[in-house]
Amino acid sequence: MMPVNYFFRHEVAEKVREEGREEGIETERASMILHILKWRGITVADSVRDRVEACSDLGQLEVWARRAVNATDAEDLFVDRTG
């Protein structure tokens, strides 16, 4: 008898799930950045919201999250003040 290979154990299914997890992390991180700004009373323009929500680079989202903590304006997310 031929073994049954269930789709959920297939390597393609594993890859789809992994990509979904990464996308979920990106979405959560972008949401957290926007929440930090909101909690701090900072108005977020649609252009800033769109740019944050469109970002799929977890490293960049991490940088923006750190900047959100000290930002005085939503645009500060995109300004490197270290150098």
C-alpha cells in the first residue's frame, strides 16, 4: 500500500506556513510601531502609516520601533540621528 502524504506535512506547506508566520510578525511589529506613536499622542499621517504597514523588512521595523519610543513627530521614524 502506498503511504499517504498529507499536504500539511509537505515541504511546500511548511514553506507557506513559515512565510505566513513572518508576514504575521511584520504586521504585528508595524502595528506596534503605530500604537507606540498613538499612545504617545503623536499624530500619524496616512503617508507614514502606509510606509510602516508596507515594510516587510523586520530589521527596518525594529529600527523604527526604537525610534518611535523617542520620536516627537511621526516622520522622526525615518530620520537617522545617530550620525
